[in-house]
Amino acid sequence: LVPTFSLKGKFDMYCTNPRCLEQLPRMIEHFIGREAVYIEALGPSRILELVNLGYLKDPADLFQLYKHRAALEQLEGWGSRSVSVILENIEAGKAISNLERVLFGLGSFRRQFF
């Protein structure tokens, strides 16, 4: 059983496990969003695939994906061009992100629930 809580005035239940595999893809989507680090070319389905394959366990793992380049290129529907674009966009995201955007990307997702 996963621990959950109900927000005051709301009937929704949320998992309080910081490593929840249901929340992780959405947390990463928030982290790479326009208002945060802003990494293009990684949509929800690709993020979910990377989570399911174990390449992403938290947002910081995005910056280690280059280590898995060869394996990513072998995935169905990815290919070398797609992987290159994703890795280039991750590098560009690092270059344009300031501390405020990174902190927003890491923290705001949690704040909207707590």
C-alpha cells in the first residue's frame, strides 16, 4: 500500500513517496518545461520509456543520458538523429538555465501538492 494524503478541500489522493514511479514522468516533464530548464524533443512518451528502462530515476539523470547514447540509438523509433537532437537540447537547456529556473523545475512540482 502506498501512503497517500488528501489536500484540504480536495478529494484527490496523492502519493507521498518521493520515488513514486507514477509521479516521476510528470516531475521530469515539469523540470524540462518552458518555465524551468526547457529541454525540447522529449515528450511524455519518450520520458515514460526512459523511466521504464531505468535511465531516468530523477530529473538529474537527464544530464547523464549521453552515457547511454549507443543504447538509446538502438531503441525502436529513436535512431541516431533523434538521440543527437535530444542530447543537444539537453546541453542547450543547461546553458540557458539559471538557478531560479532550475529551482522552479525541481521545486514547483512538489509545491503544487503540498
